[in-house]
Amino acid sequence: MKLYVAIRIRGRIGLHPDIAETLKRLNLNRKHNACLVPDNPSMVGMLKKASDYITWGEINRDTLILLLKKRGRLIGDKRITEEDLNKLGVSSFEELADKILEEGKLPKMIKKIFRLTPPSGGFKGKITRHFGERGELGYRGEAINELLLKMI
């Protein structure tokens, strides 16, 4: 199953209430937050609706492993440890990433939001334009992994 990662790029100034609701449903309440989104028509529709405030694309296995190791948190805002992996029924972050990619969702004890830093080296395009127009917003496919590596 394909899994997308969505990252909120822009803040909330001048935000239309419908888009604010969509971002809330995607769990993207703040700038530089990321969430994993399954590939189904309703979720893709939400991503397209909010594409003026977020960027999104397909996450690969290696980036997902790194994201879980560095930025993954449990519900109590605690880092994921080896004991927690055993409670989830896996022995390593690699197995956890494979499980997530197979099921298309995070286990219940892991937070749905990943708090990221601004990208090292800054954004290369304008944050008010879409990716195809030399900007940062909207769908970017596999190139999302490069941005994620800068933000982890």
C-alpha cells in the first residue's frame, strides 16, 4: 500500500475556515509538522484541498525508518525505545517501518504527528508557489524524501 507524508509549510494567517478544518483533520495544526496519510480517495482529496499550505509525496522505507528513530514519539511524548518496539510486536525500527508500510497506518501507541525543524539550508523555492512552478507547495512525489531528510 502506498503511504504519503504531508508536511505543513505555511502558517495560519489568512487561512479560510474550510481549509483550517481540513488541516485539523489531517493533524497538521502547526508549521513544520508532518503526518502519514494512507492512499485512498478521501485522503488524497483532503491533501489536494489543502495543497496551498502543505507539501506531500510518497515516503520511502529508509526515510520512514529515520523519521521513526529521530522524530517518532509515543502518546506520552516519550521517545520510542527497544522495550516499546517489543510491546508493538516488532524487534527493530526496520520491522516497524515495514509493518506501517504494509498496513498503511501507525500503531495506536505512536503519535500521529511528527514535529520537524525548518529545513537545513532553507527552502529552495518560494513557500507561496507550487512545486511545479519552482516553489515548495503541493504534490512533489519522491522529492518529498529529500525535504524530509533536511527537516529531520
